[in-house]
Amino acid sequence: MSGEDGDDLGDKYSISFSPQYWIKFRKSRGAYDFGLDVSPTAEERPVKLVLKPFGEQWRKKRWWSKVELYPFERDVRVYTRKVDYGPLNLKLVADHCIGTMRSGVHWRVGTNFLQGGSKQKLKYPLYSDEDLQADLNMHWNAEIAMPNMEGGITGAGGQVEIATGHCHLDVPKIDAKIRFMPRPRGSADKGTSTSLSDGAKEKERVRSPDSRTHVVQKDEWLSSIARRYGMSTEKLRSLNAKEIGEDDLIFPGQKLSIK
């Protein structure tokens, strides 16, 4: 039996942690999401403005998925939606520099591997109320090769070759996303008084019209609501594809279907 000679363990298993740090501000208006991204650590393109379709319903209806404007570089980028081909996905990026009047189109091929149960992003909720939601997101990339073995038998004997595989983990970006929440439809302005007492308003807010819906409460998240009703987050997301915003955005007072 023989293995791979001269292989160092550090060459096969490694973790790289030197991320860029970003602060992202988001505000939804109608069918669009407006954003400002600022990075104190990025050497190139530290500031960008972002425009995206808001909500799963609008993202599917448009051929583009995101527009980015870099004001200091005077550069505009338009991203198309991902198109899936089996385990692979394809995305096109159109780039136009206003300063030099030069344009180009780039293509990106990715993989759907590991994205069925994980989005390659860890999300930590920091704060949530009716007006603001803040999350901390850590993005990661993983390159994995499983161990394998091959061999054969000849008249001179047998030989087995073993490849131990490898795993390389990289954390390229950590961002704090601050979203200014859209006001629920029909909600009164904070400065407007009503005839309802505080207790009555609280009961009116949490009451569900029937057993098929759930009214989102403060500090609730999509995953916690799914666990409450004994379903997966993916099923709850599919039942409310038109109501849930980007990154599973929900807000207190919103009604979600649970059946």
C-alpha cells in the first residue's frame, strides 16, 4: 500500500480568514430595494449604490437581478438572473465605465453544490423591531474533495493507491446589513392617536383571522415560525413567496400562510 508522498497536512486542510468588512443599508420602495454599501477595509470600490427587485415575486419576473453603481469609479454593473443547468448555474454581468466609455460583458459559472441546504452564508440576527432590522452575515467558500482509493492486481502482486482528499475553507466577507423596514399596509403613523387602548391594540395586532395564517410578532424569524408549526423553513418560504422579501425579510404585523 502506498500513499501520496511529500504531501503536507497544511496543503490539504486550510482555513483562510481575511475578510472584507461591509456595512449595508437597505430600504424598500414599491417593487424595488435601494441600498448603500460602505467598506472601511476594501482597497478597491469601497462605496457602491445597489438597486434590486424587492421580493421573490419581482425577482422572478425580471431578467436582471441587481444593478450596482460605483460613484467614485463612475462604473455601472448590471447582473442577470442565474440560469440553472443541472448542477451548474450561469450569470452574465454587463459592465460600463462612464469615465472611459468602455463596456464589457462577463460570464460567471457557479455550482449548485452545497446550496440546496445551505446558502454559503451564516446569518446572525442582531436587532429587530417594526422600523429596523439588523443582521450580521458571514460569507464562506469551501473546496472539498472526498478521500478515494484505487488499486489493481497483477501477476507481480497488488497495489492500492489512497488519496486522502482535501478541504479548503475561505471567509472572504463579513457584512452588517441594516434594513429600514417598510410600514405594514393600513398601519397608522406614530404621531396619530387612536381610540383603542394599548391592550386592545396589542390584541388586534396579534390576532390571526383563521388557523391558516400566522401574524408575525416582534423578534420572530422565518426559521422560528417554521419550527413552531412543525414545518421546514423552505416550505414556509414557498407558501409565502410573494410576501417574503430578500434574505427572508418579514416584519411584525405581517400575515404569513402556514397551510
